[in-house]
Amino acid sequence: MQMIPYRKPNFRKNFVFFLSGLILLGISLFIQGCNTPVNPTKEQLGKMTESANQQTSVASPTEVLPSATPIPDQKKIIIVRIPDANPGILEIFESALRQLPAEIYTIEETDNLTPATVPEDADLIIFPNLPPDLTQYAQQFPQKQFVVLSLQPQTDSNVWTIQYDIGFQPFLAGYFLGVTANDWRGAGLLPSDSPLYGAAIAETFTNGMKLFCGRCQSYGPPYVEFPLTVLLPEDSAPEAWIAALDQIQDSFPNTFYVSEAALSLPLLQKLSEKQAAVITAEKPPEGWNGNWLGSVQINLAGALNDIVRRSANGEQAGAVIPELQIETGIQQSLFNQGKKLYLNKLYADLISGLVSPYDPVPPASFEK
């Protein structure tokens, strides 16, 4: 029988294991003791309640009180009705100023104004043309602003210049007719006594078309030089404009420019019966679905409103070009985007003085 040798116990090693176990047990009990809930004192309960109330009051929505809207300062505008002022421009300016809020703007008109009679409380003074003593006004009242109409921008820092000429819109209308009329066969229905355009409306309208096509003589019979023009008083009834169409019908015009004075639903319906294309100064009335090529108009009133707003905001005066408003009707093939670009380019040339809407005046040396 084999004997198993006796081994002496290792008391040192066992003691180390025993000691390690006691340390682990102590750590475990300490951690459990930290996590054991303890009842708070009365003082701690009071602080916790106060903190909760504060958080609740912050989280709850507060009532929003409307802030008072500041009332803008009153602005006084004076429009000067000087003797040589264009009555049509005055009418446009007066109509535009009447649209301003009365609680902000005070509008006054005067027939006579000199640098000695300028009111102290005036903020903006409007001249419907270019007065000869403008520099005296501007220098004597640097704290006020002035508005004038002139193709040449004024140099005074407190003078707004609206770059405009009454011949521009009829000239652009004639050019519009030239780029769209088939075989140049176009005609214009124009007022003979317009307070805005005056007696030169036929000249500027015709020059606009001839700038595009020169002599503008039709290629087929009857051989006629276009454009044709029909001139009637502004207050003519639609029947008078319709009767005037018969006077030019033998030339077979197929495209018509209808001015503001001639525009009416009966006239447009008559043009539809003739299968004519139509150009207008403004949108045609509702209920007409004829062959509308589009419209062209210079927004002079919008330029004045822009100046009034910018002046009230404290902006420094400068030159303002009225917007050329061009709309395309139903015939985009006859009046496309390229032709619209032609009109915009021509307007820029008119503003710069490169093109004139009026007949050329020969130098004095040619008059001998």
C-alpha cells in the first residue's frame, strides 16, 4: 500500500486570503450604507419645497404684454404748382401723394414759392420740373430735401432727381409697335389734348417705331408708310374711336397701340372682330379676351413714392429712374423675352441721352 506524504498547511497564505475577504466585505457594506435613504430633517424639507416652488413659477408661462408701437414723426410735404409746370405730371404727383397715410404725412400745395417763403416745418418740397433757382433753395435749406424732374441728375446732396421726360412713353410704345406689327402695318390711337404728353405725342410715337424699321413701308400692297396715327380729344366716347378706325382701314393695319384715353371695352371688342393685335399702356379691362400683345408704361408715381419713403427714412438724396413696366400678353411668339430686352435697352439709352424721342433740330448754321 502506497503512502501519501503529509504536507504541512500554509497558514500564511490562508491568512492573506482571509484578510482580503474581510476588506471586500467592508467595502461592500460601506457602499450599501451610502445608498441607504435617510429621512430629511424639517429644515431640509423646507428648502426642498421652496426650490420646487421656484422651479414651478419659472416653468409656468408668463403673460406677454404688447409693446407700445412708436408713432412716427409727422412729415410735411409741399408740392409747388409753378406756372410752367406740366399739368399731367402735377396730376400724377397729386394722385400719388393722396395715397399716403394722413396720420404721418401732411400734404400742402402752393402756387408761389420762393426761398424767402419756404415754411420752416416743411420736410420735402416737390417741383414738377426743374426750377431755375434750385441751387439757392438747396443751399439755403440744407436740412430740407427737394424733388425735381430732370434728365440730368442734380449735384446738390439734398436734391432728389427723377430722370424722366414726357416723350419717353409714347416713343417706347411706337418702338413696341415696330417690333411686333406684321409687315409694319401698325397704328396708334392717341389723345390730341393730353395734359401730360401734349401735342408732341404723335411725333414721339412715330419716331419710336421708325427707330426700329426706318421708313416702315409695307412690303405688300397697299404700299403705305407706317405707323398711322388717329388723334382725338381725351374725352371722346368709345364710339368716336371706333368710327376713327374706318378712316384708316383702307391701309389694312393689323396691330394697334391703344392709349389710356382710347382704352375701352367696346373698342377692344371691335378690334377683336377685326382680328387685330393690341398693345396697351396698361392692362386691358376684365372681360376682354382678344389678341393682347402686352403693355408698356413708365411708373412715374412709383418713383415719387419711393423718394417719399426713402426721404422719411433719412436717406441722402440722389437720382431715381422710374420703373419701366412691361407686360407680355397672350402672344409670346410675337412679343418674346428678346423683344422685351430691346425695350429695356432702349429705355436705358433714353435715360442716358444717347437716344432722343424728338425730331432732330439742325444747328443754326444749317438754317441759312
